[in-house]
Amino acid sequence: MTGLLQNTFNGLVSGAFYALLALGLAVIFGMLRVVNFAHGAFYMLGAFGAYVLLTEAGVPFWAALVVVPLALAGLGMALERAFIHRLTRLDPLYNFLLTFGLTLIVQDLVKLRYGVQSSPYEAPSALRGSVDFGIFEFPTYRVFILGFAVAVCVAVWWALARTRVGMVVRASTERPELTRALGINVGRWITPVFGFGIGLAGLAGVLAAPMRAVNPLMGADLIIVVFAVVVIGGLGSIFGSVAAGFGIGMVQAWAEAYLSAFPIVSQTIVFIVMAAVLLWRPAGLFGRAEASA
């Protein structure tokens, strides 16, 4: 029982990263119909941003948790206006190739400056040690990640569901054609929403820095799984992306713990789940049928 709880907690922590990244991808795809392959690169830049601020400017983790996502959100907005906006009327493949090329450029620039080796980043002193849950102990920093990610997801949900601006953004994300038909100017929200999605990727990167190795390829190792999470939850579905993120995190943890004798299954469980979901519901668990068209 203790082992199951620990594995579940580990899965929820991994799922917290998937949820934040998938949430950003979902709002970007819903608004722009752009598959942002560079999302993993911005996640990596978030981790490197925290690392560089600490080692070269002495900026602590808590400040980086605010500064880095805001800076990357601004960078994302600039990129959207300069490049992505110009290609939105063309075949979506063009923007996919653009973001794929951007990923390669960012990775190579980081490799050129910092090399390919992993760089350590210590958790803040207040989050070291472990939390005693009675039947098992769990690292304090991982408890913080889970709680913080849940709080961010709830805050985003509240903003999208309870504020006028949020309702417009959610409608534009989940039903863009209908929103335009109602006379709402969807275009004015495209750049801020793209920046917001990039900011979430940067936030996930800062959170990952003390827990995972900071290296130029950390985003490339994660983005394929995050794409699968978004597909499982339903393309453009905000709730579906978050729910699928936490769910896939737990499924992965359970598979690694209890299916270790079958390494192929444990390593591909995410894609097995994705195939099963698509056979059952082609639009994803929470996606609408027209989203699959």
C-alpha cells in the first residue's frame, strides 16, 4: 500500500509538469491552430533562465519563478508577431516547420554557450528535506511542485471561467469559428494567448530546474509525451489537457513500478493509451467531434 501511494505521488508530480505544458499547448492550438513544436525549447529555456540568473546574477529561485516566465511570455509574443502571425493563413504545416526549426536553433545556441553537459541547480533552502505523511515521507520540493502546479491550474481555470476576458479567451480557444461568428474579435487575443502559453512552459521549466538535470535537450525528451497528453485530453480542450496530464503521469509511474519486467510496455504506455483513446474517441477524452475534423 505504501509503495502504491508513493508511486501515485511520483506520478502526480510528473503529471504536474505535463499539465502545465499541455495547458499552454492547448490554449495555443485552440486559438491559433498552431502545433507549437518549440514548446519544449521554451521549457528548457525556463530551466536555463533560472540557472543563469542564479549563477551569473545571484537571482534566487523565488524571483526566477516570476521573472523567467514573464520574460519568456514577452519573447513568445514578439515571436508570434514577427513570424507565426505571418503564416497563420497558410497550411498549418508551415508553422509546424517554423517552430521545429526554432527548436533546433534554440537548442544549438544553448549548446554552443553552455555545452551539452547537465548543470546542477539546488532547490531553495526552505524546500529541502522531506515531508512526513505518516506512512511514508516525500521530498518537500516535490510536494511544493504538486501544490504549486495545482494552484496554477485552478487559478487559470478560475480566470477562464469567471472573468469576462477569460470567457472570451476560452471561447476563442475551444470554439474559435463560433466565437468569430458572434462578432468577437478573436485576432486581438492571439498574441497575448500565445505569450501566456509560452509563459506556462517557462514556468514549468523553472520548477523543473532543481528536480531534473538542466541541459539543452531536456525539452526534446519531454515534448513528444506532452503532445500525446494533449491528444488524449482533446485538442484545444483546456480541462482535458490538465486532466490528461495528471492521469498520464500516474499511468507512467505505475507502469514503471509494476511493469518493469516488460520494458517495452512501460516505455511506450503513453502511446498505447493514446492509441486506445483515439480508437474509442477520435477527438480525445474531452474534445469535441468537430475538433477532430
